[in-house]
Amino acid sequence: MTAVALGVDGAVGLDPAERRIVQQARLQGLVGRLLVAGGVQAERLRDCGVRSGADVELDDLPRLPTVRKRDLWEHYPYGLRAVDADDVVCVHGSSGTGGRPTLVPYTANDLRIWAEVVARALAGAGATPKSVIHNAYGYGLFTGGLGIHHGAVHLGATVVPMSGGLTDRQVRLIQDLRPDVLTCTPSYAIHLGEALAGAGVGTNSLRAGLHGAEPWTNEMRDQIESLLGIRALDIYGLSEIIGPGVACESLDSDGMLNVAEDHFYPECVDADGNPVPDGTPGELVFTTLTKTGMPLLRYRTGDVATLDGPVPGSPRTLRRMSKLLGRTDDMLVIRGVNVFPTEVEAVVLADARVSPHYLLVEDRRDPARPELRVAVESHGDADAVTHALGTALRERLGLTCVVKVLPAGTVPRAETGKAQRLRRWTEGPAPLPGLD
């Protein structure tokens, strides 16, 4: 089998039929490794009648068992590891929902794959071996900083390992080192853009940004691009699968993210686990075809998106996923109406009078009458903005929201980690002054 030679831009041009042969072989290898390793995934496979990798085909995936985050919690810290401890070269992870830890062991093979897929993502954003990449994702157990770092080094670019925070120093180094690619969360891109403007520092060296770790909308993309003068692209990943690089927008992917499906096979399912057609929102499910440290068969991510094929006529033949629409556990039900926080963001940031700093508050102090409160900062007339946003939210959501325009600087900014866009209020004082 041969791949189309597309040079350093990171495009993957393998014919889909040929890629499917590769995926099939890798799936069988994965199942074989899981059966040898034993543990919960092996038990579930045997319960389904699977005795060897040769027993499964790609078309069989919907009948095979899934893995969820609670399986990682219940077998913490290394219950799903599939290699000897001596083969583990590093550990990444996150605190998990409610502070419950999730740890993922990586082998040298896993790091090689990770570097490869992130290098593809950077190249798809226009980075080359001559690029300077300003990396403002946090380093440490969080996969963002080191994932981008591995990929930049693999590409041969120069990486500036800034990590998060220390915004004044970030501004100085952008001025002095003139990077062409910025990597950080979308909320920090906004914060950094405001800091650069406040310091009178131009951003004319920057060409593109890869922004992930938080769901964000095209309206926020417009804000970032306006502040920084770049092409703002989405990158997706999660530590359970590999970290950033599972999927990423490229300059030519038409607003969707190319999935590294030769390593991470994607599915999209409904609440009952049944496959949904392309273009239909569902929960993303990934199978790590090539990972060895903690390989996962059909991991239910909790992230909601759609899947689609490649851009028609494009040399890139990878399947694509949409930007995240939300999470199955973040969907709010307010007086019978289902609301994803990203739907609110799309309305809020579409109003040019509103700053990109906002907070959603699920007010359940009165369980019989829950409210969705939306706190924003605005440079326009507060009454006019309140009325306009209230109307727009009601039209978009079918729900009346309580809009509060607060003084500039009231909504907390995130210099490190992920922005906290949603708070739940059940008792006690308001999460922000002026919300009640």
C-alpha cells in the first residue's frame, strides 16, 4: 500500500480503503494485547465470545464492550495497564470529575505516536521546521504542555516552553522571540491578546494558534482572531486516549477537525450506545489502535460532537469531527429544556458589545424553579445589552435566562488551566457579586 506524498504539511493522503486494512490489522492486534494482559477489558471481551484478535472485524465494533471513566477510577491507579511496570516511561492524567484522579501510563511507543500526531496537527496549521512555537499550555500531569512540546520537537520546530501564567513574561517573549504559532487554551488566548494590546505589543509575527482543552465556539474564534490577527484552530484530545492530537483542525479542513484515525478509531453513538449517522450529534467513542501502555477499546469520552468524511476533493482523506457541542455530563436541564453551555456562548459572543469573559450559573436554590443566570461584562449600555441578550437567548434556547451585566474585571480570568465557565449555585452567597 502507498500513501500520497504530501510533504511536511502533515496531510494524511492514504486511500480510505487502504487505511481500513491498516485499521483492521491494528484492531486485531489491540484485541490480542488486551486478552493477553487480562483484567476488566479482557473479561468483557471473553464475555462477548472473543477469544483472539482474529475474532473481530471493524464492523463488529458496535457489539464489543465499552470502557468509561468510572472503570479507570475503580481500577486506580494502574488497573488498566497492559504492559509491565518496567515498560512505563511516564504518567499523565488529570484530577477527573469531582477531583477523582485519572492516571494514564505511557510507554516509549506511546510517546512516539503522540509526538507524531501532534506534529501532524502543527503542520496542518502551517508550522514548519523553521517555526517558533510559543507553548502556553500547562506542563506537568496535564497533557497539553508536554504533548505540544513533543510534537514541536518531532516536527523540528523551535518550541518556547512557557507553560501557563506569568502573562507579563509571555508578552515579553512574544515580543522578543517573534513566534509564528501560539498554543494555549482559547480562554488564555483571549487573556493574552488583551495583555498584548494593553502593553502595545504587536502580534504581526503570529500566523496561527492551536487552542484546545476547553469546548469553544466559532464566536470565540472570531474574538481570538480579531485580538491576535491569527487563524485560530481547534485541537482535541484527552489523556485517556493520548492527549492533544487525537484530532485537529487544519488550514483546509473547513471548520472541522481531522481525526488521527489510523491511531484512534472514532465512533459516534447515542445515549444507548447505538451508532448514529454522520452529521448527527452523539457521544464520541475512541479505540486506541496502536497504544500499548493503557490501550482502550471503545472508550466513551462523554464528549458530544458529529462525525463526517474528509472535505470533498481534498488530499487529506481522514475523517473529521465537529467542534465539541458539549459534554453528556455538562448538559443542563432547566425547567425541562436541555442546554449545552456552548449554545449560550454562541449567543453571548455574537454580541460585539460583550467581552469574551462570561460565567453561566445554574441557580438551583429553589429546586422547583431553577434558573440559568448569565453573567457578562460589556462596554455598551447595560440595559440594552441585558434586553438584547435575554431576547437572543430565549430565541436560541427556548428558555428565559437571567442576564446580568457586571462591571469590567468582575468575571474571573484563567491564567492557568481550563476556564471555569459554569458554576452551580444551590445555597449560600452568589458565586459572583451582583448575580442575585
